[in-house]
Amino acid sequence: MGRTLRALAASLPCALALGAAPSPRPPDTVPFVLTRMTLDLRVDYERGTVSGTVALTVRNVSREPVATVPLLLGRLFTVAGVARDAGPGLPFAQRVALFEDDSSRQVNALLVTPPTPVAPGDSLTLVVRYGGVLVGYTETGSLYIKDHVDPEFTILREDAYAFPVLGALSSDANRAAPREPFAFAARVTVPAGQVVAMGGERTGRTERDSLVTWSYRSAQPVPFLNIAIAPYQVSEGAGARIYSFPGDSAGARMVTGAVAGATGLYTRWYGPLARTSQLVVMEIPDGFGSQASLAAGILQTAGAFRDRAQLGQLYHELSHLWNVRDGDRPSPRWNEGLAMFLQYRVAAELDGWSGWDALLDRMAQRIRRSCAPPARCDDTPFAAYGTAGLTDRSYSVGMLMFYALYQVLGADAFDRAYRGFFQRFRESGATSADLLAAFHAADPRSDAVLADWFTTTRWYARLGAGATIPQIVEGYRRR
């Protein structure tokens, strides 16, 4: 089965072109990884702009010397200069361009030329001075990236290219690019009354005139960096720091209790996390997209602060703390399916939720609709969703796969399998093949479920023929 898994496993420039060097051809791969980022930014609410400097330490992970470093910024940002560490300026070229494989995704593509090509394994630090208007990317189909500067809520993140990020003009290349956790330090200056929130440790808060500068640094390397800014209220409890919107203090208390309850269950089921750290939860408006990391914090939409019935969103994000670093590039994102299953399991345990039958029927109907021609589900197995660009299916298909595993194996064997997987690979990361091997070792009955749902599309043949999820599960039990 492992062998089967491994086997599965012209940009359009606009008129603007700025910089001190001619524009070489952008690379079609990303030969660097980010190892450290240092930001010193100011948010101007009157102009709707973000400006400042970002220092990026990158390492060449390819086997060849690389002559240019490819960076991406939001389409309304302009780079004023690039230097190496504190040294003299470096030649660079920038242009507003479209992605080769996504004609709706427009960015400022930046190519920086170091004095000499960067040798394999070597690192360099680039200091980028930039500024401009922060805008979202809803036109790309990513409806949650509605980012803009607003005194009610502002978010600075890679999703909207709010700061320079490594990347090529290709979604496929960026999904396949190597990544590793990185260290960060950040200083963000905002008007008095605004609170800057992010993961890590808060290292300072200084006031000057009507401005406040908030300083943070990573307590441990982070997989991403989200900087949320709002007139937050801040509370602490149950090992968590909660940033909530004005008027949501009762919700913050509810979330604090939910964090304690859910993390207690996950720890009991899957064991301790690799590191202990204060958990940071940042409230964001509904529709902006949740995200979770023990090191980088949790973005949690406002619904979970205002309606206990929506705490499943929080349980979903908290479950991601018990994910290992994904070794598949690009990933099929089975972890999203697991998080979907676990959010309902935790809701049943903590809140008495009892809607399994309706949920299973709703999920099956959703899949039937989303898999109607031409978007067929019978020709691409779950294991290949990453390479096929179909990870939007990973949530629903993965949720049903893990539900079937849980029902066939029972809670003890299911939890033993995933606990063994997580504890073994929590430091090193793992592939999908490692996950399947862990379930096989815990209970070979998992093989039939995973063969149908992950490495083939037999599950869809049964669902498409009219079988219900309980009927499919019962079929495994009779084997």
C-alpha cells in the first residue's frame, strides 16, 4: 500500500516595471526556504496602507547555485529598495504580473539579484523596503481573503501577500515548494486604541504621540505568520491568551472553557504535544478563514464567540495542533478531513451534539452534487487530490473516510492508531503512507477502508449507486 501511495504521490506582465535591474525570466520553481523573518511595519488607517521593512533569511535547498531570489507581494504594493543585511542596495526587478496557471491571481513579482549566486545549502538575508495599499484576493475564488486596512479589523498574512513571501508565478509550483517552520520577530506600529495580536511572545509595547508599537517574537519556529489588529480585549486563562472583539467578553470566557475541554480530550486521546506553549486565540470576523498552529496561534471566526453551537469551528482548529508536519508535496490534505470528523466528535463529547445521521446524509448529498459532471470523483483517488488540485474535496471525503474508520475500528483502536502516528512523527513529520501504516499496525481492518477511500475511488462507486454512509460502513463490518 505504501508503494501505491508514493506512486500517486507565460506570466502576463502589466505596464509597470520598476527596479534597478533588467527583468530576467522568473523561475518556475522555488529553490529557497524561509528560515527567519523580521518585520518592522506601520499601518496607516487613513490611507489604507501598510509600509516598512521585512528582512527575510532564506536558504538554497536546491542542488545548484541560484542567481535570483523570487518574491511575491500584493499587487498594490511597491518595493522601494532591497539590501543584503545592512549592506548596500541590491539590484532587483519588480512587475505586476498574473500567475501562469491562475489568470485571476495578480501580484507584484520581485526578483532580487545577490552579488553572487547562492550556493546549495547557503543562506542570505534580504531586507525589503516596501509599502502600498492592502487588498484581498476574492476574485481568485479564495473568498476568505478579503483583507484590507480597517480600524474594526485588519489582518496581515501571506494569503494576501501582505509582506514579501517566497514564490513563483505558479500556484502548482508554490504548492509543491519545500517549506519548514521559521523564526520571526515583529514590530507593528498602529494608532493608540488598536491592539496587535499574533502568536509567540509579546516582548514590548511602546507609545509615542498617538501611536503604539507592539513587539513580538517567536517562542518556537512557526509554519506561518498571521498578524491580527483590532481594538481587542485581552484575557488569559486555561493556558490560553484570548483576543476578543469589544462586546464579546462573555464569548471569550466561553471560548476559554471550550479550549480547556477540547485540548483535554485531544491530549487524552492522542497524547501530549511536542512542546508546551501558551495558546493564542485571535477572534476574526466571520468569512475571513480560520487557521491554527500552537506556535503561530489560532484565528477563530466570531461565530464561535457568539454561539455555542458554532464551537465546532474551534474544535476543528484545535485538532490541527495534533497534526504532524506534512511530508507529501503537494499534500492531499487528509488532515482537514480528520479535523472535520474530530470537531463533531468533540462537540458530541462536550456539548451533547447528536446530529450524526443528519450530518452524514448532508455530507453525502454535498459530495454527490460536487462530483456531478464535469467534476467527477471516480477518476482521482483521495491520495492524489494534492497533485490534481482537488483539495477542496478533502474536507468532506476525508471526514467520511475517518468516520468510517472510527466506526469499523472502534474508539480504542482508532485512537491508538492515530496516537501512535502522532507521537512517533510529531517532531520529524510524516507522509500519507506513514499514516496508513500506523492504522494497519493498530488494526488491519483499516486496510479495506483506506483502500476504498484513499488509494482508489471505490467509495464513490458505492455512494454514486445510492448506498448510504451507514450501509457502506456496515459492509466493512461484515467482511
